[in-house]
Amino acid sequence: MSKKSAWTITFKRISKNKGALIGMFVVVTIVTVALTAPLIAPYDPYKQDLLSSLEGPSLKHPFGTDIFGRDVLSRVIYGARTSVSISFLAVIVAIFLGMTAGTVAGYFGGVVDEILMRFLDILMAFPDILLAIAIVAALGPGKSNLIIAIAIYSFPQFARVMRASVLTVKNNEYIEAARAVGESNMAIIIRYVVPNAMAPIIVQATLRMATAILTISGLSFLGLGVKPPEAEWGTDLAMARVYLEIAPHLGIFPGVALFLTVMGFNLFGDGLNDALNPRLKDR
């Protein structure tokens, strides 16, 4: 009987976890909406129609319109595109920085490990959102600065996870065998250490997507993130708070989209953590 592949075992475990399946469905849906926004949005999210200002949900505008007569559904759809793209790029940068720092610290140890870990301790001493606010306030609002801020406060978590994983992997026999045949440290790290230490990074990346999306919306709500009139859930929520009494739909739909997205990534991340946990045996 052939040995099951790691992906087959992982999918089997996820399929048994209802929360993970719900999270995966939400994540796939949100990513699909983000990628196909220009095709599925019923209206131009930036086109104003002042004669239709603050209309409630209807057949013509299922989520209603905002103060400028823009279609809220279209803005929610394009908001998914904005949030997912920024958070994805930020997490990719954080993964690269974190994996580099964590691999170097875990593999070489000693003074290098101490210096890197103490630097990461300093960054992790600040709450994520406060550090992000400080960075964006210093650099100014905008997409690129949002990516920088999220990457800076996120990469210490990736570095610590990677370091812990590398400390376990580097003591395996195949690493000693690679050293014995004369392979360089760089070759060992690239060919053996990093591929076998990746599983916890995948889980952390999924969970960080949720945090990044929440941060993007929070900073945009405060006026430090995505600049109006670009469609983004936090920006739309900031505008909606002024009209909640007369047009509650302005806050309900972007808020629900944000909630479902963050919940989906968290559920999927938890499911991946269970599925990729090497201590769990496949039944």
C-alpha cells in the first residue's frame, strides 16, 4: 500500500474539521471576489449619483447607496480587492523577513541568535496596532506605507516561529549526513532546513492575513490607511458612522464583510494548524 502524501493527509484532516471547512469556504469566496471584482461588481464603485444619495437596499442597489450615490455593494466588492491585495503583499514581505531572520538565528545560534532575538523582543514589546499607527503616522497614509507597517510588526512572529522550527529540524540525521558529505551551510539551509520547517509558517501566514486585514481597516477608519475615495471597508465605515441613524446600511454591509473575512481566515488558520501538526496521527 502506497504511503499517503502530506497534502492528502492534510486535506483529509481539514475535511473532518467543520470550522476549517467553513473558514476555507469563506477564504476562497473572498479571494475569488477580490480577483474578479471588475467582472462581478454591478456598478462603478467610484461613480457618483447625487440624486440617489443614501438610498436604502433595493433591487437596483441591493446594499443601498452612500452619501454620494455610489453603489455600496460595488464598494464592498472592491473593498475586498483592496484589503486582500494589501494584506497579501504585506504578509509576503513579513514572511521573507521573518524566515530569513528566524533561519539565521536558529541555524547558527550563539551571538547571532541572541542579537536577532533581542531585536525582535523590542519590536514585539509594542502592541501591533500601536506600532502600525506609529509607523504610518511617521511615513504618511497610503498603500505602500500600510504594507511596510504591517510587514514590520508581523515579521517578528514569523521569525520566532521559523527559529523554533529550524531548531527542531537542524538536529535531524539527514542534516548531519549533508554536513558529512561536505555540503555548505547555504545549501543545507535551502535544500533541507527551510522546506522541512515551512509548515508552521503556512499556518502563521493564514492567521496573519486576518490580523493584517483588520489592521488595514482600523488604520483606514482612523484616516491613516487607504485614502478616499478608494473603496476599502475601514474607509467606508469611517464615512458611515456619520449617517448610522438615517442610513445604517452604510455601516452594516462593510462591517459584516470585514467580520466574515477575519473570521474565515482565523477558522482556516486554526484548521491548518490542526492538520499540519506533526503530533497528530492520521486515523
